[in-house]
Amino acid sequence: MRIRILNRKRPPKPKTSRERLKWVFPKNGTEWIPYHRVTWTENTGKRRERSIRLNWDGDAKKLDEEYWAAEAGRHVKQYIPPKHTWAACIKEWRSDSRIQMKLSAGTKKSYNREFEKILEKNGDKPMSATTRSRIRKKHNAMSDTPRSADWMLQVVSILWNYAKDQLDWKLGDNPAARMEKYGAQREFRTWPDWMLDALDEGPRVVQIACGLIRGTGQRPSAAIRMLKSAFQGEWVTVVDEKGDSTFEIYCPERLRSLVGTLDPGTRHVLPKSDTQPRSYSSVEKEFRVWRDTLSQLAESHDDDANRYSLHGLRKRACVELAEAGCSDAEIQAITGQGFEMVAKYRKEANRKKMSRTAQMRRSA
């Protein structure tokens, strides 16, 4: 049998009063519950209302915070998740097999690095809120790193066009379209002889990294991650990160000798642990520390060591091959460089060779 309690004592109504604050004592309840209530009358004459329960827990200060948040439209229950956010677009782009099939692993890695930057700061923001002036301001603020600044523009443009054209999101004009980029920066300088000679006294990690880059012609990041198992007798397997491929090339004696001096027990030529390679950033940092010690030596050669990078050593490898008389196809077979870059190295090598011939002929 259900027993109905008729004499339940209702607690006194709280005295806190606000224009849109409504206190309600629910049926069979035990306490007063505050609501932020907005009422209005439609054109049809029908009266409507919208109420938000305020979680105050008996705390007057918390009640004030909840109420004024509702007044300002910032209450958690008033929040409507934005549609068409940067995060949603990136998720769709990453899951689109048509796009992923066309991209190399290196390109995906480059894009995803920029995507993570967007997700960290703007992932939950609607794309439509992005303005051209904000993109330009961001691009200008990144002027110290022009390559990264241009990458930012490129990625924003790619995602915007994808959302608008492939996902049919109702977005306006691409805010990054036709925005002037910084463009290609100064080329990596070829290492001079004096710097190569100084390498013999450099830190072991720097010696090994530079030996791998010069000996294989790979990009520094690929050379630094090389496995010991890539070296098989006279042959070494190298990676073309841009083309997402691997191939075997002849391993020069100098590089074989260097690899032969490595400590056993680790998988990688430059190990971080037994199973993991050193990162490019850690090796490049050691390289810069060593490079800073060459200031006096560079000055004695009327040069500046800070002009040279690990990438410049790859260029040195290509130039050496060209000066040795290797054909364009032979240089490509070793370095994986494109036709345009190989032609450039060939032009530089031929200029030196022809200038020597011409000067010797004049002196004869």
C-alpha cells in the first residue's frame, strides 16, 4: 500500500531575487531549485519560454555566477557546438582515401605537422570565423620563419578548398588564396673544403651524420634515421622521402669504413636507444654547437660558418658527383634528386671545368 505524506514541511523560499530568476519547488522535492527563465510572445500571440536549471549547491556566489553566465549566453547549457570546425575538416581530410592514395609518406607527414598546429589552437573553432586579415596577420607574425609561414598558408588553403568543394560546406572565399608568400629562401650553400677538413675533429655524432649525408646523398632527416641493416657489403639501401621509395646504391669505401667503426648492439647507425634512432633536431642541435666553434677558422678563410647547414652537405655530395664527371642519370641514381636540381649542379660543375680550360688555354 502506498502511503502519501501530507504534512511534508517545505523549506522557506530563498530570498535571492533577479529579473529572470525563477524559484521552483518540485513535486515530491526536498529543496527549492533556481532557474534562469526567459519568456516571450510570438507573432501568433503564443507565449513561449526557455528555462535553464542553475546548479548552485546552496552557494549564493555560485548562483550568481550561473545566473550571469546564462544572462550573457555563456552558460554551459546554452553552448551549441559549432559545425564545420577545423578539427572536423582535418578528420574528413585524413579519412579520405582518394587523397591519401595520392600523397607520399613524406608529404603526409609535412601536412600532418601543420594540421597538429591548427588542432592545438583552433581545432574547435568554426572555419567560417577565419578572416583574411587574421591569416595575413598570422603570416606576417611568422616572418622570422618564412618557410613555416608559407606552409601555414598552403595548408589553410588546402583545407578550405577541400571543405568547400568536396564536403560542400557553405564557406566564403578562401582567406589564404592569392596571398603573397615569402617564396623560396636563399639556397643551401655547398660546404667548402675547410669545413670538411674541420669535420675530422668534430663530435662523433656530427661526424657520423655528415658521413651518412655525404656518402648517400640523402636528405639529412633520412640519413640520420638509417638502420645498420641498410648496409650490405658494397651496397646500401637509401630512402627517397619525397618520392616515398627506397632503392639500393653503391656504398663508397669511405662510408663503409665509417660504418665499420660503429658500436654493435643497436639497430640504428645513430641510436637514441637500442631500438630508436636519434631525432633530426637533436643531431642538428649538436651540429650547430660544433659549427659555432668554427668562427675563427672560418674567419681565416674569409668565410662565415653559420652560412652552412646539414642540407648544404647533401648539395656538396651532388656537386662532387657532377665535378667527377658523373652523368645526370648517375647523379639521380645516387641522390634521388629531380632533373632540375641535377641540371643546376651540372651547370655549376661545367662552369668551373670550362673556366679552368679557358684560363689554361689563355695562359699557354
